[in-house]
Amino acid sequence: MEKYIINGGNKLYGSVKIQSAKNAVLPILAAAVLTDGKVKILNVPPISDVKNMVKILSCLGCEAVYEGQNILIDSSKADCFEIPSALAHELRSSVFLLGSVISRFHMAKIAYPGGCDIGLRPVDLHLTGLKRLGVQITEKNGYILCKCDKLCGNEIMLDCPSVGATENIMLAAVKAEGVTVIRNAAREPEIEDLQKFLNCIGAKVSGAGSGTVRIEGVNELHGCQYQPIPDRIEAGTFLIGAAMCGGEVSVENVCPENISSLIHKLRENGCKIHINGDKIVLENHRRLASVKSIETQPYPGFPTDLQAQATALCCICNGHSIITENLFETRFKYVPELRKMGADVTVIDRNAFVRGVEKFKGATVVAHDLRGGAALVLAALAAEGRSEVLDISHIDRGYGSFEYKLRNLGADIVRVTV
Ligand code: UD1
């Protein structure tokens, strides 16, 4: 077990380079199972979710080799359609493998996926979509069993624009017979990136980024080299950190348009933000004004994955804020921890009511999930005094070299083995 020890109060200055997006890399790794060609993914982030996904690929018989920060995957000898339960429990994204494994073997067996404990996180839309493509599904003893004679394209209407369901159906449909159309598809940038990757290996996918994705089945796929998009959530986390601690930080290797909802809110707070190509520079030297409300929405709305970090910021702004979480039921688990640091927050149903305090005070707090954990680190960096953030394995799921990047900006943070 590891923890962070943080001495708060340092302003942040300098530049930070953003990693490839976790939520783009994971479905792309799953997609590598679809082809016998060699796939090289560039600049893969050193995070445990990726390491676990690579372990699952190895269990399926794929060869996955790290070459520095790149991963080379050769799935030509893949021979297993079962995803081991221990790994599926570690990683929510293991569920994406259903689409690619069923496409490859016409059989798939996977334990119900794990991941962050932020709500019910059902997979009914994934399964309904796969059924529409001709997959027979049975659920038994915590496992999902899928089989089909062949996959046939179809029209699929999603009840809500689920990111994972959209991606899973895209993966299953790439080699299906005929055309698949997904309506009410999720519009997140990572879906568009998956489309780009799939087309690089020879698929015919269009429309990603809009509410309708069209997939024309093909028979053959090949290899490719691919650079995934930058991580908008990591970028947003550093921007919020700079706003909370004060200073001047240049966040580099970003697609600013992918986090325009956050930039809009930070400007409303009073931060000075300059955008120049793939760089965003945030400057702040004073206590910020509160934003009245933040409401999480599917893209292009405010991302649920930045909700905890944004709430931490609101806690030390001047005035009141209301943060509404519309996507996941229990995504305020970090709030009692923020209260230990002096925050004045009350959660009622899906709303957090925040009364801004002057400063956080150092405390020992526990990370319960990935983004909530990152929010606690930001709070500790902005706090007066010493904090400990326990259970940081949650943070390691999504932030590569987090403390190293923060130290480069002048933060006083060390990782300690307990
Ligand atoms: C993905 C992201 C996650 C992000 C989330 C929302 C990855 C690896 N993870 O998660 O970081 O927080 O999008 O942007 O990309 N739902 C159902 N039935 C389903 C599937 C989803 O009801 O079968 C509901 C969920 O309970 C939730 C909403 O749809 O309320 C959105 O979930 P979804 O978009 O599927 O999130 P994930 O793909 O799990």
C-alpha cells in the first residue's frame, strides 16, 4: 500500500506534458484483438489500467511488448475467449473486450467488470446492442457468456449515450456482415479516436463525434501505428490544480476544444487562460470567485470525470456553488474526506452544496476512487500544512507519473510505501 505525503501551500509554476488519453487507449487496446496485423500504440500512459488491459490481452494469447513508451501488439496467435475474473474485476474497461472477442472467436466469456465504485454502472446497453448484432447472451454465476454463428449489422438505438456501449458495439460491428448504425451514440472525443484507429486498421466507420455512428462491416483488417489523443481529464486536473494553488502553469499536448466546458468555468471563476495551439496557460494569483453551478453531462457538457476536482476548487472559492452529478449515483464519496480538510459541503441526492472557505487545512484522507483521489491531492496541494492521501492505487489507475509531474511544477509531494 502506498500513500502521498504533501506539504501544501506551494504555488505551481512551469509546464506539464499531458499523456495519451486513458479512455482512448483502453478501447484501442481492446480493438487490437480484432486484427492479425501488428499494432503499435504510441506514448501509452504508465498507468495501472493500461497495465491490467495488457495483462488481459496476454491471457487471450496476444503478444504485447513494451518498447519504451509504446506498446506493440501482435494478436495473430490469440486463442482464448475467456477473460479471467480476477483481471475483469480490476478493470471496468475489460468489458470492451466483449465486442472484439466475440468478433474474433464468435464466443466470449467475461466476469462482470470492476473499476471505480461510483455507482451501479450496469452493462445492459452493451448487451442489448450485441444482441441486436445476433449474439446470444446468457448470464450465469457472475459471468456473461456470449456466442453467435455470425455477426450481422443492424440498427441500434441506445437508451442513453453510453460511452462504453457505443465503443463495444463499434468493436463488434467492424467485421459484421452488412451495415450497423448506432443512434443516440456517445459523442466523446475518445469515440472519434477509436473510429480513427479502426479506420487505420482497415475498418469503415463514420459519424463518430456525432450522435449517429455508421459501421460498414469488412472482411479483412491489418496492422498500423497509432498515436491516441491527449488526455483531456489529466489536462483538466492540472488546470484545476493550478487554479487552486495559484501560479502560472502551461499545460502542453492538449486539444483545448475537448475541454472547452472546463475552460469556460475556469474563466467564470476569474482565472486568466491563454490558448495557443496545443498549449493552455493558466495564470492565477488570488482567491477565485465561485461559479454558481456545475452540472455534469455527456460530452460536450461538463465531464463527470472532472466533477470531484472542480468541487475541490469550489470549496476554496469566494461564495456558494452547487455541483450536480447527473451520470453516476455515488460519485461524491470523496466529500467526507474534503470535509476533514475543512471544506463546507453538504450532499443531498445528486447535488453538492458548497460554501467556500478561505483555505483547506492539512489532514489525513483516503482516496476511494480515481478522480475523487486526484481531487484530494489537489486539495492537499492547496492546503495549509501537511496532508497524507492514503490508498493511492486508485490514482495510479489513471495518472502516470503524477507526483513527478507535480514536483516539476514546484509541489512538495512524495510517494511513500506504508
Ligand atoms: C466512460 C469512461 C468514464 C466516464 C464515463 C462517462 C472509459 C474507460 N470510462 O465510462 O471515465 O466517467 O464514460 O463519461 O471510457 N449506463 C447504463 N447502461 C449501460 C451503460 C451505461 O445505464 O449499459 C449508464 C451509466 O450507469 C451511466 C451512464 O450510462 O449513468 C454513462 O455511462 P457510460 O457512458 O457507459 O460510462 P462508461 O463507459 O462506463
